[in-house]
Amino acid sequence: MNIKKRDEWGILEATYMLSNREITREDWLEECFPPWGTYINRQMEETEVPKGKAYLWWFGGPSWGMKTPSELFLIDNYAGPSMVTRYENSGDCQSTGADRLHWIRLNPQVIDIWKFNRMDALFITHHHADHCDIYTVKALLKTTQAKFIGPKMTVGVLKGWGVPEDRIVEVKPGDKLSFKSMEVVVEENFDMNALKTTVGLPKGTKNTFTMADAAVSFIFNTDAGNFAFLGDGTYDNGFFGVGQRNKVDVTILNMGHNPAGSNDKLTPFDAYRIGKALNTKILIPDHYENWGCTYMEPDQLEITVKQNDPKMKTVILKPGALFVYPDDQDIGRYKYPDWQERFDWRKARYTLEKHY
């Protein structure tokens, strides 16, 4: 029996119900992962973005896709599993004194990183494994002509993975990258944990790097608006300078729970302070929902912003969400589609019971 196993979203019900077949572990992995199939891949590649719009997809954690009328990008995409970091080469462990930390992944894989036919660039804010992801890099190397763009320490990791020189673009604060319909400004970032982290760098590398070598921010200036991606940057007064040098409409930054003795993620108030420093219109948090040890409910940011600056808007997305700017700037919280537009009462089959 020839049964199509997947449609654009996922496994077809007929595969479960009509096909008596042997199933191996490889079948299970191929058919069930990623859970969303290629639905978002197809959205990203097939959607035509009109002038004056920008489309953003949030994959969960720090991972984003962006499409303009001419460009298709990934930013800090993480396609990996749960992880363990160790004191000898991890800034997160060294800043807390922990011998090791377990990072239990909570968010689903919503894209198939091997199923992109086109990707113009992968932007990487810093070299932590959940931002500079070997699975994403290796897949895009084989299936697309994407460039890999990041600061000096990230470039060291990419070269160690065999990424060709002609596909690497090393950047530092102050750089500007020109594309067909937009400009990307490379700005300062402030991520001490990234600066302390040496895992992934070539053996024998001495950590004499500066903050500019470790992490950068990217500001995408489009005809729809300007979008700041701040990676894992923690609060620093230097973000006020970033705001003075740039016009920012939408700021995307990390947030999460910091147990006592840790300063890994932005608190809701510090996320708000960065939003104020950048004079942003819209604040979108990420990273708060993907690791068990730093999980935080996003309403804490909504409350903080509302109490301190009611004119600033917050947008809370869900993994897999499509955010269209400027159309969706007032949505508040994203809701998954319920497909009601597909319902047709004329074709519905139902039973009327008579009661006597």
C-alpha cells in the first residue's frame, strides 16, 4: 500500500490507521521529528513579502527566521538537544561556580533544518552552542548557499567545523552589511558569559578576547522598520549608546529566571530597561521558555512594562509563531490558528437526536 506519510504539516492519519507495517527506530525518528514537519520551511520559502512589511518566525528559544521582500535569514537558530555545560570551558558555569549545569530543552523543533532550499545568511550573535549550532551550520552548508555571519570567536568555531572561508563573514561593532532591500548594522553587545566561554574554539586558543570579539548585536534596517536582535546580552549602560546611534522599532532580547547566584538571563525589569535605552516601540522576549532551569512566565514582562511605560508595547509569541510587522504590533499575545476558516457546515456530518 502506497501511503504518503507526511503532508505539509505532519504525519497523515492514514499512515497510523490503514497501514500494518514494521516500524523501526529510524522510521520513528524520520516520521516524527521535527514534530512540525516542513510546514514552516514552506511558509518561509513560499511566502511573498510585500514592500513595507517584514515577516518574523519565532522557533522558540533564541531562534528566529526573517523574510523581507528580497532576503531570507536565520538568526541564532538552535536545532540541538538538551545539553550539559562544564566549568572548565563554560562561562555560565564559571560565573556561578557550578561544576556542571544541565540545560533541559523544553521547546519543540518546529523547522526541519535539512529541508531548506534557500537561505541567504545565518546571523550568529555569539558562539554559545544554542546560538552557534553545529546542526544548523552543517545542514545549511550542504543544502543552501548561505553565508555565516558572526564575531571573531564565533568565526573561530565555524572554521573549526570546516566552514569555507568564502562563506564566513566576520563582523565587529560598527560594521554595516548591505543587502538588496535592507542594511544590517552590527552593534555592541554585553555578554560576559560568552566572553568567558572557550568551548568549541580551536585547541590551544588563549582567551585574550574582548567583548567585541565575543558577542555582537544585529540591527536589521528594513523598509518596514528596524529590528534589533540582542542575543544573550545582559544589561549594560552601553545599550543607551546603541539606542543613541540607531533607530529601533522592535527589540528582541533574552529573558528568564535567574536562581540566586546566577546572572544568565535578563530579568523582566532589565529587559524593560534595555527597551527604554533603545527607545523601542515593541519589546519581544525570547529564551524564557526553552530551558528548564531558566523557565519564566512572560506575564512578568508584560506587567513590568505596563507599570513603567504604558506606551511601550510587548508582544508575547509562541514557538512556531509568524509575526508580521507592522500588521501585528498590537496583538499582545500570539494565538495559534484554529483553522475555523476551513469549516463548512454544509459538509459537516452530525446527528440530531430526537427527545420524547
